[in-house]
Amino acid sequence: MEKKPITVSDKLFDAVLKLENIEECKAFFEDLCTIRELQDLTQRFEVACMLWEGKNYQEVSRLTGASTATICRVNKCINYGSDGYRKVLERENGEKK
């Protein structure tokens, strides 16, 4: 069986897995991302957490400042995406939905 080549994104994700604590993650992402990119990533995760808790779009928008387009995209990823959000949110909350 032929081995799948390692991509640049695989190397990035492998680097993230090598980080040992929150401080190392913060330093890495602060170096990797612009302030705006980091704010956008943080906002999307905050939106995902609120949707997971059952908050509606209007409430999430009011609390996070996220546009309804962003909220809709995150919700779509939670429900029909690659299960990335779902796995993290389940693990963070010790549950299985």
C-alpha cells in the first residue's frame, strides 16, 4: 500500500500537537497569525461554544459581535462538517451528542 505524502498542512497540525501547554499555544498562534486572524478564530470558537449550548443566532450575535453569516457557517460546520468542532466540544463538555 502506497504511503500518502505528508502535506504542509499536516506539518502545521503536527506542530500544534507538539505544543505542551496553553502558554506555548498562545505564543505559537500569536507568531503564526495576525491579531485579526487570531480574533476571528477565537470568535468562531466562541460562536461554536454558544451554539453548542443551545443559544440562538440573535443571542450569539449580540454576545459575540459575530455576523449572522459567520454564525451560520459555524453552525453548518458543527452539523455537517468534518466533526472537528463536534469532537472538541464533546470532549470539552464530557458529553456525546
